[in-house]
Amino acid sequence: MHASRTSETFLSMTFDSFYNDLIELASKHEKNNTPLKS
């Protein structure tokens, strides 16, 4: 159970990091006036 929880937390942290990178990328696109939605 502990191993499962640890991997779950790790996965969550990895996803958060990925999500933050995605938001950062989206912000750069907005600054360049590049619409993400057509």
C-alpha cells in the first residue's frame, strides 16, 4: 500500500510539473499573439 501511495504521489507531482510547463508554454503563445484556439 505504501509503495502504491508513493508512486501515486510521484505521478501527481510529475503531472503538476508537466501541467505547469504547459501553462508556461501557453502563456508564451499568448504573448506572441498566437491563438491556441482557431
